[in-house]
Amino acid sequence: MPLLKIVNPATHAVVARVPADTAASIRKKYQLARAAQPAWAQTPLAQRIDALIRFREKIVARREELAKILTREVGKPIAQSRNELNGVLGRIDFFVNHVSKAGRDEVVFADRGEKLEEKISHEPLGVIANISAWNYPYFVGSNVFVPALLTGNAVLYKPSEFATLSGLEIGRMFHQSGVPEDVFVPVIGGGEAGAALLKQPVDGVFFTGSYATGRKVAAAAGIRMIKVQLELGGKDPIYVCDDADVEAAAAGIADGAFYNAGQSCCAVERLYVHESIYVPFVEAFVAAVRGFKVGDPMHDDTYIGPLARKPQLAVLKRQVADARKKGARLLTGGRPLARTGNYFAPTVFSDVNHQMELMREESFGPIIGIQQVKNDAEAVRLMNDTEYGLTAGVYTPDRKRAEAILAQIKSGSVYWNCCDRVSPRLPWSGVGHSGIGLTLSTYGIQTFLRPKAWHLRSL
Ligand code: NDP
């Protein structure tokens, strides 16, 4: 088997070499999953729930060790790795508490005179491919594999090659919790392993990743007529109104933009500020960003660590050069840090516009542009001037004003006085290049079930 090299993005040291799958081993894994899935679907729901509760207990028991593994392979500051693991617990609880209702049979019509009943039942899709991103392997993975397993599906789980060790731990914990080895199956490797997985006759593909790869996944799934869900990137805007609390908004939005070094699908990537508070807001925002501690992700007090992937440094450098050339004002940062590891200085630009790549392309790093606007109408126009549509937010004490603005925004989630937030109770979806389908909420359980229509006439 070929070996996959796992590199620590903070030190560039090789931390592990892991056997990777081949096309043949992926084919074999698929066949075993196909054979194992019916028995898993017939396992009583209470037993499947018990397995997931044991999985949750293992995360709690091993939280510190799992956080260190995650930090070592993706460079996420250790406090944020712990947050991710804590957050997963709430997601598991939500799915466990709602799966029974979401999958219950429903009689939608019954007429004794006509002796007719109409009923909807729900069946698992079967064997699904779950191709995942590296930025939140526990979070974005659990949105898919937890409800998929609870509803009786087998899951071929392909973690990003940059989150391989965490993916293997997830598999190990499921197997120790009573999920059969052929029902939750890690598929290890890079993009070619993902592509080989899509050649298997799976019943659905659930993908989290970039728009560019999402297009390839959609094409592979489309030709096979199988269910496809794509959770893709974003260029998420925030608008700060003239009546906002400048200090509080600046602190909250800086966190939403720079948490996990900006490597969140719903990180704030564009900022529009009303002209009447533009100057004090920019000042408060830059002060907040300068206050972030950059450093070794293994240290408890580090807020910004290295980027997980080295090539992203070149993307950020290109966006900085383009913004400067087109007249943006660099307020802080603007270059990689002179130290080992994929570090980029937290970067803020003012005087930006939509001719700049910085305001149009996903940055996925610690960088943001702030643009001045005259009124709400201009803010709405600029917020909607994108191919993406994952999240958007407004800061103002006036709820009516916020709701009026957010109603006009094309995006899956909208925020009032908050940002960079995901809730298991609400559907997570994107518009345009941000994706197709959804996860989370009770809709995000039903998406792993196929509704069957029963027309029942008694004689
Ligand atoms: P990529 O698109 O690079 O990779 C996503 C997954 O697809 C990885 O497992 C990757 O493998 C795999 N892959 C690569 N090529 C192929 C292929 N040809 N066929 C099948 N699978 C393939 O995304 P990243 O991992 O870099 O994640 C960052 C992106 O994810 C950002 O755009 C971010 O916005 C988005 N994202 C969206 C979320 C949402 O909820 N909307 C949540 C989290 C992230 P490998 O990594 O091994 O190459």
C-alpha cells in the first residue's frame, strides 16, 4: 500500500506515515459495506442510538488526546480543537434526540368510507460516500456520519488527507462503540481516493469542500443519478449599521473573521461599514486584530496558528498584491511570518472594492477587507454581489431594520448581531456556489432517508 505523509503545519515535521487506500482496496471496502448495511438498517434504532452514545462518551474520555492529534495535523490552536470536540457533543445529542421522530411513519390520509389510507415511511439510502474537509473534521463530519448511521446507512468516510489521523480516530471510536467495521469505513488517501470512491455504485454522496472540487463531485454523481449534497465555500459578508455598538461589533466580527485563522466555511470574509461610523469602527477592528496572539498552536493562549495547507500562503499573497495594486490600504499584516510553519500575519485592508480578488474570491485565511457604504441599499447590493451564499449578517440594535435587510440577502443562513455560528437545530445550506442540499436540523436527518409513499386500499 502507498504511504500518506502527515506533516505538522506548524513545524513542517513529518508526524506520521499512514497506509493509503488504492482503487482495489476502495472497491473491496465498498463491497463489504454493501453487504453489511442491511443488517445495520435492521438493528433496532435503540441499539444504534446506544452505539452513538458510546461514541460520544469516548470523545469525552479522550478529548485532550484527540484535540492534540487534531492540532498536530491541521495546526488549529489547541483551545479551538477542544471547542470543536465539545461542540460535537451537542450535535450528537440533537441527532440522538430527534432521529426517532424524523424517521417515524406518518399516515397523511385515511378515509374509512373509501377504505383508503395514505402513508409515508422512511428507508435509509443505503451505502453513502462522505467526503469531508480538513478544517473541522469532527464538526463537518458529524453533520453527515452521525445522522447517516443513526438512520441505518453504511458510511464510506473519506477524511481530507490533511485530517487523516483524526479520521482514523473517528473510525476507531465508532468500532469500539459497536458500529460494525464494515458499516463505518474510513477511506484513506488524497483527492484520487475521493475520485476512486465516487466510481463505486454508492447510493448518495455527501461532500464538504471547495467549489472547485464540488463541481467534480457533482459531475461524477450526476451521471450516476444518485443523491448529491455539496457543502461548499463562502465569501460571507457582514454589514455594520450606523447605530451599531462600534466596540462590541468590532470585537465580535474580528473573532468571526480570524477564528481558526479564517479557515471556516462561514468565516466573515467581507465587511461593509456605514460611512458615519467607518473611521472609529476600522480603528477598533484593527486594534482587536492586533490583540490576537499568533503562535504555537499547542499553546493554550494561542488564537491564530499556521494555515493547514502551505499552498494557501500563495493565494493570500496574491490577494494582498492585487488589493494593493488596485488602491486598497493595508492596515496591518500583509505577508507570511518569518518563522517555520505556514504562518500568515493577520491582515486587514480598508478602502477596498469589488474589483479586488480579496472581495470576490474565498480567502480561507486570516485576511479581510473593509468597505465603506452610504446606506442599507448599497450594503444589500454589495452583500449580494457574489456567486456564493452561505451566511451573511447585520449589526444594529434595531431588529426590524436587520430583518428587512436580511430578508433581501441570498444566503442559507443570516445573522443579527452575531456571525460565524452554526446550530444543530437549524438547517445548514448554501445558495449558488455555496452548495446544494443541507445538513443539520430535522431536515438534516431526513436527508439520509428515502421517503416511500404507501397507497393502501382495504377490501
Ligand atoms: P477540497 O475541495 O480541497 O477537498 C474536500 C475533500 O474532497 C477532501 O477530502 C479532498 O481530498 C477531496 N477531493 C479532492 N479532489 C477530489 C476529487 N477529484 N474527487 C473526490 N474527492 C476529492 O476542500 P478542503 O478540504 O480544502 O476544504 C476547504 C473548503 O471546504 C473551503 O472552500 C470551505 O469553505 C469548504 N467548507 C465548507 C463547509 C460548509 O459547511 N459549507 C464546511 C467546511 C469547509 P484531499 O484533501 O485528500 O485532497
